[in-house]
Amino acid sequence: MPSVKKLVFVAIIPIFVFLIASLAILYRSETLSVPQSLTGCGHLVSIVEGEEAVEKINKLHWSGDVGVIDAIISEYVCGVRLWVSMSKLDAEKLVEMMANAIALYSDRGVLPLKILGKRVVGECTVYLVADASGQIHAFWGKGHIGVWVETATSDLNKAVDIVEEVARYYKCT
């Protein structure tokens, strides 16, 4: 008959392996990546990652630090640009706060953006905005990941197609 120590050891090993595997899956699901190409848009032509991308995102916000811990900025042949960030906080709440701030400050003439509305794409609430040139942008959050898409178009239908493809990549649908 095996000793109690041996039984405890044999019982703990699978639990330990399970915990390590679970942590690995959790970490992998929260790492940042971008699509290598977008339909009708072409392949990735430039990418900025890590601290440099975090710094660029922080510079866009008045507070200077929006809790971003990792980021990727990518650009595609057609001019579409993705700004993808990971935050310590719930990205959906941060995005909702950002949408409210954009609405408030654009109404006051402080921001050159106009909220066009929001739509649900799968599990994500996507906000659509237009900049001063009419180009459509979209943004949303899921988990700890925030995504901003510069669609490089003022055509709403084309912009929505781009946004839906990017949203699929980030598992909104």
C-alpha cells in the first residue's frame, strides 16, 4: 500500500499541471496581435509595438496615461490603421468613458470628431465616429483589449465591412 505522502504527491501533480496550463492559456489569450492582411485592403506594411506604441497611445490622451500596459499600432496597404492596446482595467468601461468624452468635447468644439452612433458586432459594442475630413473611425473594448480602427474611408458601408473583419479577428463574433 502506497504511503500517504506518495498519494498526496501524486494527487498534487495533476492539480499543479492544470493550474500552470490554465495560466498559460489565460496569458496567451491576453497577448496582442494584429491581422497580417485585411480583405480588400492588403497586407500589413508597418507595425509599432511595445513601449513605443504605448507612448504613442498615451500622447493621444490628455491625461498622458490611460492605463495601457501593452500596445500595437499597425498600418495596411490601403491606409487602414489599427491601434490595439491592453489595459489593466476593463476595456469596455474605458471605451464607454472615451465615447462619452468624445461626445462631450466634440459638442463643445474641442475635438474634431463626431459620434455617428454605435452598433453591436457580435459581443462588442462598436462606436463609430467621423473626423473633420469625414474619415470614419471605430473603437471598442473586449476584456482588457481596446481597439481603434482608422478605416481610411468616408464610405460607411466600406468602413463597416473593415470594422466587422477586424472585430472577427478580435473575437467579437
